[in-house]
Amino acid sequence: MKVFIVSVVFAVALLSGFCTAGPAELSVTTILQEPFTITTGSDLEGYCMDLLAELAKKLGFKYKVHLVKDGKYGKQDKSGNWFGMIGELVRGEADLAVAPLTLTATREQSVEMSTPFMQTGISFILSRELGTEEGHSFSFLLPFSTAMWVGIIVAFLVTGLSIFLVSRISPSEWADPETDEHSFTLMHSFWYITGALTLQGAGPHPKGLSGRVVSAVWWMFAVVLLACYFSNFSAMLRSDNKHVSVQNFEELAKQDVIDYGTVEGGSTFNFFKNSNHPTYRRIYQHMERKKSCVASMEEGNRRALEGNYAFIGEAASLDAGRHCNLIRSPDLIAMRGYSIAAPLGFTMMKNITMAILQLSESGELAYLQEKWWANSCMPEGDRATEALQPHILRGLFLLLALGLGLGLLMALLELASKARSQAKDQKKSCCSVLSAELSQRFGSRGVNQSTDTPEKGKA
Ligand code: GLU
């Protein structure tokens, strides 16, 4: 039904508007701007060409495309003359302008403009080297959050202490506190787990089963931790998680080191020219004083790439085909849209607006945007790699705690079983032998011996 109504409306339009206006084939003006309109040999293609083809199919018109002669979008001089695509429409040199042409109040006064087919806002791009802050001196700490580092230090201290306790309690590590030299001191214990943390296997190693259980759990903890650290670290190095040193228009306006400008006479330039906002006025005054505007989007991109230049423009255009060496500021101001324009009194404009809305509602415009923006370097914010938080490795910390507990329990059981057999031989109570053993191991003799150096211990 809808299609029928559109066809009838279009047929009426053809009879009333077209036939009287004359053109059997619409003359369409456009401008070269990646990926809206690009040249491939003698052909033109891009987002705007696909959109034009869709509109022609829907509304049943024929067209012929040419590039705007002066290479401008739509600029008005002091005496009211229009240049660029708008100028061609006003002078009757074209019937339609299909391009990234911004809908503005002044243009709407002089030509017919459709509903926008794309929404965007004003932002700026600048060279990656220029826009990134100096590297963090302690960037090697960034893969883990502060809470994670605290957790690792606590785990390290508790494990070192556990291995020491286990080796002191376990009779297979220290068989006879009366006569044996105790070879596994607190220093050995920490040296040993430090070695494991760097995958170096520093000795001496615990000999008892309980000590080996604790060691095995610590090794596992160290290996998984190192794997997480390195993967996060390399992701951070590769990621675009870098901050723009000039983050927004306010900062751009305040500094004098980086030059900046827009496309000369474009809608972005006019936005700054007509704005009463102090920051935007300052930006306009800078552009006027320094004559820092560029003739085209291409030149703007090139100057930004060369360095020390921030190119101000519309985000949709800045992102399209943006060189990955350029970064875009997250600041987005003055929302606006790209529209199709035609001379005043163009009877088909209502149909074009309806067709754009239909294409938008059916997802066709989103599909086209995906098609033509697929390879561009989009804003980085959402791809940033974050420091690893302890809750992600909760299971690993839990496993270590269980391993330490198990090792201690095993060491106590080993000692208890030794005390039991000794109690049988000496015909004493098991508890008195056990407490005597414990006091020997943790008494003055044990403490004195725990200060042994690794060299002495090894000897
Ligand atoms: N799209 C703009 C226009 O229609 C040109 C680019 C710009 O000013 O950023 O005037």
C-alpha cells in the first residue's frame, strides 16, 4: 500500500514538477571525500554513490554525477553569492547534491535540504605521537591493579613463611632437632619462592612431602600469574590505550604549541565563526589570525599526519579512512547531520526525505555505513586494556591458600606420626613427645639455627 502511495506521489511529482522543470535525467553534484565519494578509475563509488543508487531505485529516477567544479561544499560570500555544491544548485547547474553536506540554517534558506542521512558532531584529529603522553616510567606495573600487587605481596610473604614453618615442623625436612643442622632457614624459604617466581628454580629445595606440596602450589600460582602478567602487558603495549595530551577543545584553545584549523568556509568553520562560546570564539580567532584553515579534508588529514596540527572537522568524516597514526579527540560538540540538497522548489524533496527515512528504518543506511567505514581506525576508548583486578584471579589465590593449608597440615601429621612412634618406643605419652618436639623446633635452638646463612645451610 505504502509503495503504491509513494509511486502515485512520485508519478504526480513527475507530471507536475519534473516535466515542467524539464530534466529527464537528474544532474547530481558531489565532492571527493573518502569514503563518501571516491574515484576508482573513471568511476565514482562510495557511501554517497550507494545511497544515490538506492534512492534512484526507490524513486525511479535516472541521474548523472559530476564533481563540484570549485571543490567546495557550500560557502557564501559577503554579498550573498554561493560557492561549491550549494552554488551549483542555486545557479541551476545541478539538480541534486549528494555528499557529506551539513544541514545548516543558512543553507536551508537558499536550497531545499532533506532529513539527514547521517548524524555526526565536531571533533578533531591529530598525530598519534603528538597526542600521546610521555610513557609512564613504571609502565611495567600497569598490567596489575594496586589491589592485585598488594595481593601478590601478601601471597609471597605468607607462602615464604609457610614453607619455612613446614620445613621446620616436618621431620623429613628436619629429622633430629637435637643433632641435625637445620638447613632450611627463613632466608632459604624466601629465596626459594623468589626463584620460582622468576622460573629460575633457586635452591635449596624442600625435601619433605609437605614442603613439596606447598612448593608445587606456589609454582602453579607463579606460572599462571606470569602468564596473566605477560599477556596483559603485551596487550597494553599493542593497544591504543593512549591518552590524547590535548583532550578537548578547551585544552586545544588554551595552548599555543599545536596549530589547528578546519576546512576553509565549511560548516565547521562557520560554527566557530558564529559561536558566542568563549572557547569556540578563541578557536575561530586563532584560525583567522594564523590563516590555519585547509582547502579540503584531504589536506587537513595530510597536515595532521605531518604533525603539530590538529584538524577540526566532523567526526564521521574524520573517522572515515583515518590513518591509524592519527587519533581523534573524545570531545564531540555541536551535533549536526549530512543531508541531500536540491534547488528551492524541488518537488521531489519530500519523497527523498521519505525514502531516506525508509532506508534508515530498514537498516540499509546502517549497512552502508558498516560497509564503507569497516577499515577505518575507530576511536580507541572501548578497546583499552585494563589492569588485571584480583577478583579475576580469585580462584588462583584460593588454590594457593588451600595448598599452604594442606602443606602445613601434612607437616603436622608427619610430626604427629613421628611423635607417635617415638612415644611407643620411649613409653611416653604421644602429646608430651609432640610438645617436646615442637618446643625443640620452635624453641631457642630452632630460632638460633634459623639465622643460618644459605651457604652454611648448604654446607
Ligand atoms: N561537511 C562540511 C560542509 O558541508 C564540510 C566539512 C567541514 O566543514 O568540516 O560544509
